[in-house]
Amino acid sequence: MASHRRWVRHLSRDYNARKALLVGLTNSLIEKGRIKTTLVKAKETRRMVERLITFGKKKEGSVAGLRILISRLNGNEANAKKIVQTLVPRFKQRPGGYTRIVKIGPRVGDRAPMAVLELVE
């Protein structure tokens, strides 16, 4: 049951399963640069990735900031370092909008709307 003024997509999962799903998708996007998923999952993942990159920009050069990124990525130290060392300098002058969602049509099995989520060049 959704509460008023609560802007989170539940994705038919409880809190822990939803968090694990989004962290997994976030880690995949940071590793590969683009992922293919359903449109709703892409929109939720975009929120998480953009917040992490913005946080990395604010806490650039901070050990505490790196540790917080590691914790938010469920201990994936390589991806946290990639955010700090690769993505933050790449998006230094960009005020936001680090990702792009491209709709690719329905999935064959269940007609779910599919999309590609990618990091902007």
C-alpha cells in the first residue's frame, strides 16, 4: 500500500529485495556503462546512480566519502573507486543528467516495456 507523498516505485518487492535489486543494477551500470532492463527499473536505478555520482562530486578526495559510497554499493570497492576516479572527473562540469534512458520496445515474453540505461559520454 502506497503512502501519500511517497515517491518510490515498489517494483512488487519488499524494502530489502528492492534495495538489493537496485544496488545490483547500479553496480552493473557502473561496471559496464550500459544495461538493458525494464523501463520502471531503469527509472529507479537512474535515481540511485545520479545521487551517487553527485555525492562523489561533493565529497571528492574525501576518505569518508569513499567509504560511504562503498557502503551504499554493498561493499563493492571497485565500483566506488570507479565513481571517484573515473566518473567524477568525467562529469565535473556537468550539473546533472549523467544517465540516459532509451526505450527499446516491449519484451517478447510478457510485453514489459524495455529500456537501455547508459551513462552519458
